[in-house]
Amino acid sequence: MGELATEKHVRYILSVEKRKDNFESVVMEHLRMNGAYWGLTTLDLLGKLHSVDVDEVVSWLMSCQHESGGFGGNVGHDPHILYTLSAVQVLALFDKLNVIDVDKVTSYIVSLQNEDGSFSGDMWGEVDTRFSYIAICCLSILHCLDKINVEKAVKYIISCKNMDGGFGCTPGGESHAGQIFCCVGALAITGSLDLVDKDLLGWWLCERQVKSGGLNGRPEKLPDVCYSWWVLSSLIMIDRVHWISKEKLIKFILDCQDTENGGISDRPDDAVDVFHTFFGVAGLSLLEYPGLKPVDPAYALPVDVVNRIFFTKEGLK
Amino acid sequence: MKEGEQQRVPLRERAEWSDVTPLPQNDGPNPVVPIQYTEDFSQVMDYFRAVYLADERSPRALALTAEAVQFNSGNYTVCQVRIKFFRLRLFLFISSLLQVWHFRRLLLESLKVDLNAELDFVERMAAGNSKNYQMWHHRRWVAEKLGPEARKNELEFTKKILSVDAKHYHAWSHRQWVLQALGGWEDELNYCTELLKEDIFNNSAWNQRYFVITRSPFLGGLKAMRESEVLYTIEAIIAYPENESSWRYLRGLYKGETTSWVNDPQVSSVCLKILRTKSNYVFALSTILDLICFGYLPNEDFRDAIDALKTADMDKQNLDDNEKGEQQNLNIAQNICSILEQVDPIRTNYWIWRKSRLPLSA
């Protein structure tokens, strides 16, 4: 088994931001806010956040804010709750939450809660438990969770719980590891994990590990590095992570590295991208791989960042 | 690139766009990343920004939005890594296209366009790339506007997508919405049966089946459906005992009624039947373990079948024929855990944990 090619991954992430000529850069243009979060969080977990010019990133990020208070994926793009969370997370990484108008961001998110407790992604009203997580995570970082109806939000999430213990995107939707992360994360942040059937869900989640050591997101699907994050973080939040084989998963993630040019792919020998690089590194961090900063499974931010938000004077305001 | 796309005329060479000045993407005062779009797409977006900011509600604006969103579909092959990138879909929207879709909806409303034609447009797009949150959301918006008249069309549309990818998360999600909002439940159970006939391991189809029997207004609910569904599921289990989905479905049929589950001889006998085949018995064993934990008392047939699965080197609890009742059941449960530790090595720790948590009465 190889080792984590830290230096190469750092170089890869920095290069994604500079390359102009390939498809990845075109896609990243439209997801720049998410890309910034994935790339910068990975750098931080690898201990290299200092290689970035903070002021430059923050000034670009602030120019993506819409008058409604939400953030777009890039300058001039429509706001969406997805980009709003990424923006808040990036500011948290840099300890720059003070640059935003918290009330404005909060009122944007509050405006997206529906009567049944669910959240829409933007003014067009698409509903999904992903948005419940995003809203709750974002407001918690901003110390404004009390501005929404948490009880109803939790009730809606629980209405998406299935008989296998997992969660779907809407009531009755198939259990999916990505949605499970969102629902369990939201329940963890709101202190409602007692509503999860931990043993049942834990067994479903550990059934996601396949022979190669990788994890899939649903029964009979192929393993993918991104589930190293979604399945693993959920298992940690419900305190059942010791049920899977950590060694085999570590090996699977390391096998997905491009050891020449850096970056991590979805499966061994596929092309790398910044998204899977983040989930691979964050997964290894959850597995306590040496040399990585620990990551918080619910907030998807380094633990020291989360501690700064909640346990310091500035954090507590 | 696919055939026919070579003839695409750049916007700046088209007469109908000569009065518009394209508006390039502003990356802010200090772009962290000077990113370049591929040329064609970038040009379409420049025109889009101009039209969008001028709030031009015209047919040509509508046509432009169509051109823009198609860049995100398979109709336009940017490069071979495209396919891989669609795996990024779970948490992604293409944000500038978010804006294009939004504007397109405003245009559809202002121009009073025939929404059935819009459904056709979406369908053509989906033929290229159907894993795009925005497209599905757009489709739902159109179908919602059309109301029940869209029902048949939407069920057909999702069926078509599912015939290519039977686990397509968006398609299933859309289909569930159609059933609940527009109706069409009558044939849904048959549809699930049809899909499961094609692939009995399709967890999405099992999930839909559960959705139908618990939510259809025509079937009378879980209790009314239990008897026939148990028979159906047991048949599926016997055919493929390694199928996680069918076992979970069977358990789900007794949701909230653990006692009926423990006492239903159909459940225990299917387990016994699988154990006796000595192959693919992991789920059968784990089900027996669950049953014992909830008070089921295995008879001698079970004890023999489980004994027969033990291997020589196993750390086993020997069954003493003189032991009766509780102690014997505990030993059986421990044996089951030991077997599972060995035959399901990747989850060894889970089975060890189960063994440590066996209730004394088991």
C-alpha cells in the first residue's frame, strides 16, 4: 500500500485553480464556490492553507453575494443555498466570518423554510433533505439556529426515514448515503440523534463496504471515494464506525490517488478531480490517517475551525 | 463532437443577434482563477448575460436559453471526461445555468409558450444527460403547471429513463412526485414487479414497491398487503438469498409489528430453508439472529442447520444437550455470530459487537 502523496495533492489543488484549458476548469467555473470550499478545506486538512492569498479569496467570495443575502456560484450568478453554505464554510476556514452581514445571510436562509419544516434550495422551490442540512449547518455556524423552526425542520427530516434506517431526499425516497449524511448531520447539529435507529442504520451503512474495501452509496452500486465521506461521517456521528474495516478503506482511498500528478479519483485508475480529492482526504482524516488535521463529521470542516466557532470568545460573540 | 454540430454558427455571426453586445463573465476585482470557458459556450453565456440583464422576454431569448442549457447535456460533447464529471452531480448545480433555467421559466410564462412543447424539449435534453438536478426541477415545474393532464406523459417519461438506468435517483424521485401530485397509482405495483423481474437486486424498485404498498390510495395499506407481499418476497429470497434488498423488504413488511414478525412461521422457515442449502446464507443467519434477539425460540432443526455451518477452527459455544431454554438460545446466538464473523470478514467487528450485546434471555 502506498502513502498519501500530500505534496502532490497540494500542487494539484493549486493547479486546478490556474488551469484554463481543460473541461475540469470549465466545470469549476460554474461551481467555483463549491470548488473553493473543496479545495481550500483539503489544503487545510493537509496543513497547507497558508499557500493561499486570503484577501484575494475573501474579496472574490464577497462579490458573489446577492442582495438577498444568499451567495451565487460565481460573480453575478443567482444565489442558491448550496453556494451560501460553501461561502460560509470558506469564511469559517479563514476565520473571516466577521466580514459578512450575519442577519442578511440568516434571513435568506430563514426565507427558504417551508410550512412543513422542509427547506427549498432557492426561490424556485425545489425541496430536498440536502437543503435541510445546508440550512441547519449554515445557521449553526452563524449562531442563528434559533431563527428557524428547528422542531419542524427535524420532523420533516424524520419523515424521510425509511424502513432500512436510512434517509431519502423526500418522504418515501430511496435511502442514499449522500442523503443519509445530510439527515444525520442535521440531526447531529440540532441534538436530535436520539431519533435515528442507530443499530439499524449502522448495519445498513456498514453493508456499504464491498470486497475491494471501498464504500458504495446504495446496494448493488459501485464503490466511489466520495462515499468514504458520506458513509464514514454518518457512521461516526452515530458512533458505529468500528463496524467497518478501516484498513481496507484506507487502502482503497490510497489506491485512487494519482501518485504522479496528484489528486484522487472516484475509483482506482480513473481521472482525478478536486471533488473526489476532498472526499478522499477528508475520509482519510476521519480514519485518523497520520499527518492530517482531524475533520468534524457534521460540519465538514477541520475540528480546530469548528472549535474556534463554538468555543472561543469571538466564536461565541 | 457529434454529427451535425460542425454546422453550428457562432452567435456573433448570426444576423438576429447583431444588435446585442455580449457581456463577458466578471470574475471580480482580483480573480483567484482566471478561468477560460471553451469558446462556444463562453460566447453563448456572454449573450445570455446581455439578454438577462436587459430582461429581454423574446423568442430569441428563449432559443438562447435552450442553446445554453444544451451545453450541459450530452448533445454537446466537450470532451471525453464529461461522463465522469456527471458523477459529481449529487451536490452540484451548474450555477450560471441555474440562472439560465430560471430565466427560461420566466420566458415561458411571459411568452405563453405551449408547455407540452417544453416537455418535449426537456425530453430531448434528457436523452443526452439525465443526471442534472436543474433539468428535473424544471420538468417538475412544467408538469405542475400542466396539472393532471401531464400525468401519463410524466409516467412514460420516467419509465423511458428507467429503462436505461433502472436506479436513476432523479427519475424515481420525479415519479414519486407524479404519483402523489398527479395520480396514476393503478399500475404502479405491476410496474415494480416488471422491473424486479428484470433485476431482482434493484433496490430502487424494491423501495418503490414499498412506497406503493404503504402509500397507494387503492391498495389498503401495509396490513392489507402483507400476506401477498410476504409470499412474493419469500419467493424472491429463495431465488437469490444473497439479495440485501429483498431481506430488508421482508422486515419492512412487519414495520411496527415485531411480534407478528417473530411469530410468523413463514419468516423462520425461509431462513431455515436457506441455511440448509449452506450457501449465500449471511442474511438468513442475521435474520435468525434478529428473531432470537426478539424472543424467537429456534427448534432442533435450526440448531442442526446452524451446527452444520460451523467450521472446525471456530471459537464455538458447544451445545450441551442437557442445557435447556435460555442458556441454549444464548449459545445458538453466539454460534451464529461466530459463523458470521468468519463468513463476512469485512464486517467482523459488527458481528463481534452483536455477540457482545446479546440479551441474556436470547
